[in-house]
Amino acid sequence: MARARSTLFDRWSEVYDRRGFQAATYRPVHDAVLARLADAQPQLVVDLGCGTGQLTLRLTERFPGADVVGADYSSGMLDGASRRVGGAAPLVCADATDLPFRHATADIVVCTESFHWYPDQRRTITSLAEILRPGGRLLIASIAAVTGLGESAVAAVSAAGGQPVRALTAQHLRDLLIGAGFEVLHQRRVPRFGLVPWPVLTDARLR
């Protein structure tokens, strides 16, 4: 399943950077994440599920004194990120539950539009809590169902199609974060264009 999921995103990387697609789908989310980090002064920032490096590059520009690292499971996405980011940030191929960072070293982890694809979201959050410093920030922007029933329906329908999506409700994600030692600072839906679902942006701080 992991290999099939990676292959899906390898194929997707070929069209991911089309200007209209980025403007309608990802740019509003990236803008919202950066706005939440306006006053941050990090030393290490991890862009988890970095895709082709659109946000990774913007993070290097926003935090020129920080180390910014892009991480993704798809080699196709990382190839695109390498072309975009160049030497501005290192890129690593890694699973979200087994990240190659030392304990309590990251100041910020951002995860945009990939969390709903992760098969073990609870374990992912635990993994991120381990690499963040106390007081570190975790920002997750993810497709989110409105109700628990909707969450179950999305999971069932997507699993039947071969690519399970776990669109946790905002409250479900909040509960997982609190259980892993986070304080949730902010949650809201991010508006974007057309019929693309509005994701929920969650900003949390490790206690």
C-alpha cells in the first residue's frame, strides 16, 4: 500500500505545479500558514509532505536565518522540489512516522495537504511531538469532514477506490493533538477557489 501511495504521488508530481492548480488549491493554504508564523523566529523548520517545494521555498525566504528542510515520501515530488529549491534547502525522503531528525530539535513543523493521506495519523503526531522542541509549533492544513459520520463516509468511499483518505473532523484532530501533549492555539477553515474543499488549518504548540 505504501508503494502504491508513493506511485500515485510520483504521477501527480507531473501536473502538481500547473499555475492555475496551485493558485486555486495550495496558494491560499500556504498564505494562511505563513500568516500564522509572522512573528516566529525559528532555527529549524520542517516542511512535512513538501511536495514539489512550493512552500519550502517560501519558508526559506521568510526565515533566511533558519535551516529549512523539506520531507516527502514521493521521489517524484522530491525531484520537482529539487528543481525548484535548488540548494536553498535540503530535501529528505522519509515516512511521516519515522523522520530523520534528532529528538527535540525542530522549532516549527508545517504539514499542508498531506496529513489526510497518512495511514497512521496518531503515530504521525507522536513522531512530530518527538522532534519538536518544547514550545515548538505544528501547523497542519488538511481536508476535514464536518461530522464523525462524514469522516467515516470519506474513509469508506476512498478505501473502496484504493486510496484511503482520513479526513478527520477538526475536533478529532484537536483531541489527537491534545493527547500527544499539544495545546491547540487556532483552528479555522481556509477558503479557496472553485469547488475544491476548504481544509482546516490547525496551529498547535507543544507543551
